[in-house]
Amino acid sequence: MVAGLATEIRLRAPETKSPLQTIYWGGGTPSLLSALDLET
């Protein structure tokens, strides 16, 4: 899942006007990911 999210960010980066600062998705998901998962 994290790899897919990273791919999507790379693909959409040229469309953005400023650097990505925050990602919000489904209730509480970040607490289910390890710090290592979030670093990728």
C-alpha cells in the first residue's frame, strides 16, 4: 500500500504547485503503519 501511494505521489508531483506537506487518508490508518513503512 505504501509503495502504491509513493508511486501515485511521484506521478502527480508535476501537477502540484507546492511541495506535499500532509497526506490524510481513512480513519486512523497511520497508527497501523510502522515508522519504517512511513519512511518509504
